[in-house]
Amino acid sequence: MSQVFKSRIYKKSQEQNINCLFILEEARFGGPQIYMLNLLCLLKQSMNVKLVFPEKYSGRLIQACEHNEITYDTLKIQTLSLKPVNLLKYIVNFGFDIYKTSVYIGKVKPRTVYIAGGSWQFRSVISALIMRSRVVWHLNDTNMHPIILFIFRILSRYASGIIYASEKTKFYYKPLIKDVKKTRVIPSPVSNRFFHRQNNAVEKPKFDINVVTVANISPVKGFELLVDVARLCKSNVPVHFFVVGSVFETQNAYYNKITDLIDKLELTNITFLGSSDNVDQVLSNMDIYFCSSVAESSPIAVWEAMAMGLPIVSTDVGDVKKYVEAYGAGFIRNDARSIVSVLSNLAERRDQLEIMRTASNKCASENFSQQKCAESHIDFLKCIGATK
């Protein structure tokens, strides 16, 4: 049994009954992993919960679990990837990985299995169904491959409940769900530390605007648009763009493509800061948050920026428009020239920036707090009988 999975239990006994087992099929640190950490930090106070994820690339996630005293295990299973070699490994090991996950679920005996990373993590759904476990499926995207959608259409009928990360995600997936399900829209939660903006340590020159985006490097984050905006701002708008995020091995080619384009255009107003465990401190020294994504659902990086009181300039993705426009916390624009026009106006109107700072923080406080998200999850799990 010990060869099937590697167990790391933090401050809890294996004999304790697990109310809810949360499964992630991707361990690389990003939005879904932060979502789980923020949620479990509070859920663990009222129920026995555990998080399980692949062993590969799990270093940062393990550190975060131990720092937040979250019970977790790792499994030696493959992660779905479009990279040919990794995709082949996923397919070849598919059946055995279902067996490993099923054995693990059988050992833990959770009352409910929460599939935490989106529709593509159907392998864990199959494992849970084999063990006749109650399944809650969390959906967090608005753009998925047709094959995944076909599989989801079949398996979703067996889920006890579905949680959507946004109204956009609900609109996207609802037509695929034939049987009536108990569902709820619950936005991504923001860690409490983001609600306390620190004073900027460095005084910036007048009309020098620092614009930040927090995203692991990938095509879905729309970095071509960011580069185009920076190009148009180069001579006319006094802004500097900062990018905080990791470059995973599978995205090296895309990252090189973007940096080659930056070099070709001779842009000096973009700085890649790499990954950071102190995103809140980085945001404290910024003026505007820019989201250039092609597709999102409930982008936790945007919500974190709002909690820190940053005005938002974003493409129309996920539920960003719904919140930003309702609170007057920024602007939704989809083309480079419109975005540059907005940035230019904000650079000249510090008073407007200050108004939007307050609006952003208010929006995050009222919609994205850890407490609100945890309470919504607890209520939903009780509603479907997942905690009894």
C-alpha cells in the first residue's frame, strides 16, 4: 500500500474520519492550488478535510500546506498535458492511475470527494465513482477541449453537486448537464493578508504608473496583448509593466517567443519578476492591475489585486466585468488601443485612481473573503448531505 501513494499527514491522525477529500490532479502552483489553500484554511476549522495531489512538481504546494497546517497526501500519478511526451504518459498510465486513486480513496474513506480543478480532472471522478463515493465537482473554466466536454457530459450525471467558480462558467457548462443537479456559484476566495495594503516604500515620480499582472506564463494569459499595449505605451504613456509568475517547463517555448518579441520591439517597459511567495507585498507597490487573459472564470489574481485596492484594467473574461463595473473599480477593454487610452487617462488623473482603490477593496471585501467562500461551501455541502 505504501508503494501506491506517499502519505504526509500534518497534525491529524489517519484514524480520523474525513468529511471531505479534495483532489487536485495538478500540483504546479497556480490559481486552483491557491483557491484550495485559501478555502481549506477555514474549512479545516469546522470539519475534517484533506487535500491530495500528484507528487510531481508539488514542492511549493507542499510547503504551503505545511505552512497553513493543512492535511495532505501526494500520489504518484500523471498530470494531463498537451505536450506529446506527457500526454502519452498520461494515456499509458491512465488505468493504473485510476487504480492508485481508487485504492487511496478506499483507504481514506471520505464521506465526500471534491474534485477541485475543473472538468479535465475526470480521472478522479471515475476513481471516486468506482469506490461509490459522493462526488462534488468544482468547475473553473470557460474554454475546454471538445473531448473533455464529451466525457464531462457523461460523468456529470453521477455527481451529487456541482460548484461553479463564476456565472460565466455556469453558462458554459449548464447545457451539458442533463440531470437536475444541486449547483452553486462560489467565487474564488482571497487570503485575508491581501486586505491589508502596505504603504509604498519607494516614492515614485509624478505620473509614473506601475502596472502589474500576476500569472504563470501561458498562452491563455494573453501576453501578446500585454506586449502590444507596452509597445503602444513605449513613447507616449509613462507606465511600466511588471509580470509576476512562474515559467513552467512546458511553457518555455511560449516564454521565449514573448521575450524574443519584446527584444525585437526594443521594449524596456516590461519586467518579468518571476514567481513570488509574497505577491501581496509586490501588489503594495503597484498602481494598477492589468489582466490580459484570453479565458478565465474567477481569476483569483484579479480578486487579490482588488483586495489590495488596485484599480483593474481587464479584458472581458469570466465574471471580472460583473464585479468591476458594478463597483466602479476599473475598466473592461479588449483591444490594445482602448487599453492604452485608459492607462493614459489614469496616469493623468491620480484622483480617479484613489476613488477606484476604495471601490476595488470594497468589492473584494463583500464578495471574495475567505470567510464568505468557506461559509458558502459548508452550506452547500450540508445541502447535499455531504457532511453527515
